[in-house]
Amino acid sequence: MSLLTCSGLGRGLQSLPTATGSSLRSHRLAAKSHRGLVRSLHTQYLRDRRALVPSVVQSRSAARTGNHFAHALGPAAGRLSNGSLRRSYASAAAEIVDTEFLVVGAGPAGAGLACFLTSHGLKGIMISTAPGTANTPRAHITNMAALECLRDIGLDKELEDLSSKGHCMIHTRWCHSMAGEEYARIHSWGNAPNRKGDYELASPCSPVDLPQTLLEPALVRHAILNGFKTRFNTTLKSFEEDPDTGLITVHVHDNISKVDYSIRTKYLFGADGARSQIVKQLDLPLSVKPGQGMAINVLVKADLSHLVEHRRGNLHWVMQPDKEHPAFGWMGIVRMVKPWNEWMFILFPTRDTDPQISPSKEEYLARVRDFIGDDTPAEIIDVSKWFINEIVAEKYSERNIFCLGDAVHRHPPMNGLGSNTCIQDAFNLAWKVAYVHKGLAPPSLLSSYSIERQPVGRSIITRANDGFRDHFHVWESLGTLPENVEDRRKILEELQAPTAAGVARRKKFQEAITRTSHEFHGLGIEMNQVYAGPGIYTADEPEPYKRPGRAAEDDVLYYEPSTYPGSRLPHVWLNKTVPTDPMSTIDLAGHGAFSLFTGIGGDHWKQAAKQLSAELGVPINVHSIGFRQEWEDVYFDWTRLRGVEESGAVLVRPDRFVAWRAPEVLESAGACEAKLGQVLRSVLGHKTT
């Protein structure tokens, strides 16, 4: 067995970018990242092999000295060449591996969580039943909210370098074929002239197109290099909790050596995807709405650079109402994977198509060529099916077992919310686990994870499915829905007719296309999350939360920043009195610490934060913004958004969500300390009187 097979990188390397032109640098960096991951995994492999199971003698010695870690990971360490593993190690596998953090699943949720835990100095084990990182692109849009989480641990620049940027994502199109007639196009992902400012004001980051085949290796590599042991080809079979100690014993199966062993952990994290064994065994209640059918992903190599010169965009809906079509693909989406020579052809079967349908490679290729529309050579790399679900768990956790990502929310890819929500689940959870583990907060803090993230999950599965339903209006107005091809042709012809019916149909079509802006410019659904519950302190607010500005009218399209407790910290560019590189408020907050923002007259808050940080052991970074303060509000944006007076305070949690705010300074340092202490203890989950 080769190292690439063992580490799961073989498939990732098959997806190394080959694009030329403006994206060449990004894809060279992608290749460099993959090579770095290979090196890091190889280093870990050798280290584990030497330290854990270099020989049967050492394994036996380890057993005598209590080194259980050596036993269970023995089967995973074999020769670096193809062939059978050293079965002599298998006898050592009966012992139990002890760890404090076990992450099951190495996708965006699991690997993201491992990365965030390491940023708090926590190390553990991550396992995955998959043979390696994602072998197909799957998720791809990475939004600003997720990038801000990754920015907190210094991964944003690396991932941006691996990605395709805005110039590749300018439009979403509807067309007869890639080479043929275009019905309509719409600006997407912050590229509309009337929306660019909204995106630039919302975040220091910008949306990117980052296929999961590039995202996952970068996350796994970061987790490994920072201390998380990682094992692919390892399947969770079951687990049980000790009622006395609270420890969880997880029984796993090594898919390569065929050996069973156990891992004992304090915390178990279920990031094991849509078929989550952990969700199933916990019997977490699921809210399930009727699905919307099946889709088929056909990954294709085809150089379409000559076609996108005047059709720049990463999503192209292909509809041919004037032609007969196969049942397995009556229409579809041509999605950019690598500009411009790798594509995902997403085919939608007719509603009554048997899910077990299995077209031949030749049939798939014929449909791909129909969608391309010229004689461009095409090669099919992979075919996979998926179902359009609308499912969310009613709760995400049970005691010290926490579920996240697709394990608890399943939906179509509209709005690009999938991997982004997975990463944000992980970011919310990691700091809470770290604070409890380090004794900075009581275990009750952990209850706020499900309280805060489950409503987000519910909202995104609803929005993603609404986005899919919005496309029905496009299909209907273009005449794609009737079964009879002649009926479809008549409707298509009506679109160009100089008649009242033609006018009505064109209006209907234009309205349907415009409605899809809720998907392709849904900044609000990405950024408007507002938490409520014990992790947020709203007792000092005179009124309940109401969405401000345009978000009050349409909270899917528009994001309006606010410091109301529970909101994400607004992004504002700051600078020094003598200007240097600008600094975002986003970068001043986070990094494992609470942050307190104040201004002129806020010295009592600064003193209180310093005293309480020492007393509670909780890191609190204080930032003063204003004229001749630590940071200058150069554009007066903070003044406009802070929601408090200059002497007031805005307390921000480690995940950059506002915990509390005070309109102005109190009468004394003692009063400020008492108030801030009360708030901190409440937010952290301490019992307060």
C-alpha cells in the first residue's frame, strides 16, 4: 500500500490544477499545498511508525508501560509499498487508545473543527471512514463568513491562493448549450455593480470558488501539522458512555488491516456526514421535509476556454426545451471546477426516474456533449448521485457528544451554504470546548452550541431549498416542464412573439431570473445570523432585536451590520494616527480571546477588563477607537455602527459575535468592573445571582 493511498491523498492529487493564464499562479500554489500535505503526512507516518509501533517488541513494551496509543494505531502503519500490511502488529490492537478529543469525519466540518481546536492548543484524533480527502469537488463556494473563521487561524490567505477569484465567478447563465444560445445571465457573488459595495463593507474577505478537493487537504494538513493525529480508512462502529466517568468509548474498524480497536475520549464530535452513525445512535430527532429528487454529478475534463471568453461565469444552467432528452438528465448545470478545463455537469433526472438508474458511460458522454454544444473533446472522470434533501436535526448535542456539519443539516447546494455552515458550526463549538476544557468556563457553556447553531441550520436548509424552488419559475417560463416536446417548442417560440402572450411570458421569465438573485447575491443569509440564549447577554437592551435597514425588508439579500448582542462584530477598517496598513475590527477580535471595544472616556472599562481577566483567567483584549486613541476611526464607520457612545463598551466573544454592549461608561471603575464581571460570568455559563 502506498503512502498516498494510506493518507488518502492519491485522489486529491488526481485533481491537481492544470489551468493556464490568470489562474496559473493559484493552481501552482494548489499543487504546492498538496505536496506539502504529502510531506507532512509522510513525516507524521514516520514519526508514528517510530514512536508508536516500530516493532512488535516495542508494542509489547508499550503495553507494559501503559502506552495504549501504540497498540491501536499499529495496524495503520505498514510498508510504504503496495502489498499486505505487517499482520504482526494486529495482535497489539486490543488495547484502548486514550484521547480527550475525537473528531469523526475529515470533511469541512470535522477537519475545520480539528483546525480550530488546535488554535486553542488542543490536540486529539480525527478519523474518517473515507480512504482520503474528497475525490470530487462537491462544495465550492466559500463565503466571507466562513473565510473570516479561517482567517482567525491564519488559513484565509492560503485558501484564497488555492481558489478561483471573482473574475471567474462574474455571472450565472441560462443557455441552450455552452456553445449555443444564451437565454439570460445574472451577476453573482458580489460582482453586480450595485452590490459590490455591500460585499466590500461587510467583510475584509471576498467570496471565492474553492472546490472541496482543495479545501479538505488544506484543512487536514493544518490540523496534522498542529498536532491532530489523523486516520483515514477507519470506520466508527458504535460507542458507549460511562455513566460514572462520562468518558466515551468508541469502537472503530480499520478498513485496511480489518482490525477492530477502541478509542476512549472525553469529547466526541460527529462530523460524519449525511449518513451520520453518531446522529443515528444518539437518536437525535430530525425534522424531515419531502425531498426534491435526485441529481447526478458527472465530473468532466474538457477545455472550454474558447467558450467562456464571452461567457465568463462559474455556473451555467443548460436547458434545451426544443429537444428530446434522456430521463436521467432532462436539464442540468455546468459548473466550473478549474478554469477552464475541468467541469461538473450536474444532471437532473425527471421526477419519476428510478434512483437506481445506471446509464452507460457512453450515454453520459453523449449528454455532456449535448450540453457543451460543439465538438470539444471531453473525458468523464467520475459519476456520483446525490439527493436533494431538506433535513435538520432538532438538537445538535447530547452531553459531551456534539454533531455538526452535514450530520445535522442536509440541503441542496443553492446559495453555497453547505461547507460554509459546516465551518461556522465548528468555529462556534471550538472556543466553547476549549474554555470548558481549560477550566475557564463551566460545562454549561457547551449547551449554547446547539441553542445557537440549530436555528442557523434550520434557516439555511429552508433557504437552500427555497432557492432550488425558485428555479422552477425559470423552468416554467422557458417552457421546459411539459412532457411533450412540441408543447415545449411552442412556449419557447412564444418568448419571442410580438403578442400580449409574448409580453407576459417575457415578463414572467425576467421576474424569475431576477428572483434568483436571492441565491447568487444572498449576502443576508450568509451574514445575518443573530444568536440568542445563555451565551448572549441582552438584559441591558431596551428593546428586542429588530433587523435594521434593508435587512428588515429582505434578510436574504441584504446584510446590515449591528452591535446588538448576538450579532457578528461589524467589519470596519481602522488605522493609526500616523497611517500604516489598515486593520479590520475582525482582526482585532477573536484569536481565542474576548475583546472589549471602547473609546474616549472608556478608561474604567479598560481597567475593569484588566482586573477581570486576571481574576477569571479569561483573556480579554481591549481596543480603544477614536481620535488619538489606539485606533483611528478613519472613515467614521465605527462611529456609525458601534451602537454605543464613545465611552461605552462592546464585548465580543472569541468567535467574533457580540456578547453584550454598554451605552456609556458607568460612574466608577468599581461599577464597571461589577457590571462587566456579571456579564462575563453569565456569558461563560457561571451561575449568577
